[in-house]
Amino acid sequence: MSHRSAGDPHDDRALDRGAGVMCPYCGETVEIVLDPAGGTEQSYVEDCEVCCRPWQVTVRYDETGAADVQLERAQ
């Protein structure tokens, strides 16, 4: 699953801080917190707050600060 979110066009320093994603296991929509300070490309495991199963989260920020969030089942 992919989620793309735009930064605030009125603030050049604004970067995405959160994203709504759908759990690939239970199908619930969950808001996750993003950490723009972690770099322009990030990959980590996070558990669904509804069903507690692990996701592999990949986040990439473009030059405007918009985040592209990829979410899949963790192995």
C-alpha cells in the first residue's frame, strides 16, 4: 500500500509528520507518525495498533518534503 502526502506549501521547512495507512492484515486505517529527521529514505518495522501484527514501512521524502509511504506485511 502506498500513501502520498504533501507538505505545507506555505512553509518551506514543513515536512510530513503523519500518514493514514491501511493495515495489510486487518484492513483498519491507522495514523502513523513519521520522522522527517530520520533521512530522506527510511525503512523500519512497526506493529499495527489494532491487530499488533508487524508491517514493513518504507518512507521516501521528495525535494518538497512530501512523503511517499509504502506499507507491506513484515517477513
